[in-house]
Amino acid sequence: MAPTAGGVAQHRSPLGRACVDPSSGTVLAVDIGGTKMAAAVVDGTASILVEQQVPTPQGGGPEVLLAALTGVIHDVMAQAPVPPDVCGVGCGGPMTRGGETVSPLNIPGWRGFELRRRLAEATGIPVAVDNDAKALALGEGWAGAARGQENFLAMVVSTGVGGGIVLGGELLDGQGGNAGHVGHVIVEPDGRRCACGGRGCLEAEASGPSIAAAIGRSPADAPDVIKERTGTLVGRAVASVVNLLDLPLVVVAGSVALGFGAPFFAAAQAEMDARCRLDFARGACIVPAGLGRRGPLIGAAAIGRRLLAGDSRSAT
Ligand SMILES: [Zn+2]
């Protein structure tokens, strides 16, 4: 187990895992996306103390992107009432395990970029990097709609469809750190081509761009029948995950899901009810994520808090 950062108080949970005192430790949270980069300092109660963001430089090389990111990071560190103990980063994938190198699909200037090492050098504190959807799952479990739950799926239905799975209180990583790619569960075997090379993946049917391509206009103008179909397909994918992993709860974020609202969630729940028929899977619920626009930064903070807990998977 890695040494505890920042002299933060710990205790053992009833299950034997090292836990961080929920009121201790301050985290520099960093959210890296294709359109903006955001940084915040988040305290042990999931409150954002200071926050800033900048547009992601379009067409910039790796050092231009890093300079924009470190600029906003240094600004929030200078404004923080207390210096952060650790840094947690949520970033689009794919990436190698632990975010040692990242190649976000929507940031072409970074291919095999050594993000974790470069941010550790820039900040002088331990840095943990993970997939942004996995970060969201940890954040929702810490302070959102999955608070107190030890077994759940959190997912995003937006420009892409991604997810993170918490099982037995632990975020699943998988062989290469990519566990939770619910966007590539097959929902229509003869459906649309997916960017992954497959066909009929949830992402190829339910992402914002795929809906726009199918209906010829923005998802914001989608009729109820499309909102319901999207909910049904999400419910179908999620039902397979619930049956596979024995999960009572699914939380959903993202502009498509939250924008579609009640028709989407009602259809998703109805499809789950129809397809989760084993005793343990009956009654599983799908609900909107609880953190709203704070989700990405609280999720990044939750990734950083794994360092406070001495999580050996997170490099320091
Ligand atoms: Zn796919």
C-alpha cells in the first residue's frame, strides 16, 4: 500500500478497507475535455472551494495543450484557501493504466502524452489520472445519487456513452483500466456502425451525434418517440450489466439523458423491469445522476482521494 499523502487521518472500514476521514484532505481536481479544461480545489465534504476553466486549445500541439492546462491549475492553486494535498484528474480515453499516457479521442494533440508525470512535475503533489466516466462513478458514490451504495453503474449518455462500475465498494479497472465501457454493449445486432468498428453498440444508437444522424436534427429537438427509444436502448444495455453483476442501481448523467428527462428515464426503467427477471435483479433502479454540472470535477476529486486512502493502484 502506498504511503498516505498529506498526513490525512484514516481508519479501517467494517469491510477492512482503508478509508479517508470524510472531512479531511483537500484535492486539486482537474477535468480535461475536448472543449474545455477545468480545475478546482475540492474539500473533504465535496465542496468546490475555487474553480476555473479555459477552452481547450483547438489544433494545438502537446505543449500548447499542457500550457493551457497548467495555467488554469496554477490559477486555482494560487486562489485556494488551503494548499491541496493531492491531485485527481478525469480525462477522456483511451489511456494506459493509471493515465501514464493518454490519447483522448477528442484531443488529437495528445497521443501517448505522459499526462500523469507532467502534471506531477507541474504541481509538486501526487497525481492520479483516470477515465472521466470512471471518475464520475466515484464522484456519484461519494456525494451524488449513489452515495452509500457499494454496487452500482454510473454512466454518461452525451457526445459519447461511457460508464464506470463500482462493485463491492471498489471501482473496477479491468486488465488495462478500461472496465465500464457500457457504450459498446450491443443493443441492436444489425444496427448502426459504431466508431469502435462494431455494429449496433449502445453508443452507435444513443449518443448525441448518432441520434442527430438518425433524425436529421439536434437531439435537443428530438420528438418523444426518439427520447423513449433512446431510453429503451439504454435500459436494454443496462439490464445486461445488472444481470451480469448483481447491481441494484444505475445512475445516468450526460446532456442527452438529462435533456430527454422523464420520457427517457421512464422508458429505460420499463425496459429494465422487462429484462431483469432474476430475483436478485428485479427492482434495480435507473435514476438521474445527482451531481449535475459539478459531476466531472467532484469525480476528478474522488479519483484524487484514492491517493489519500493509500490506494496502491494510484501512482504517486
Ligand atoms: Zn462500439
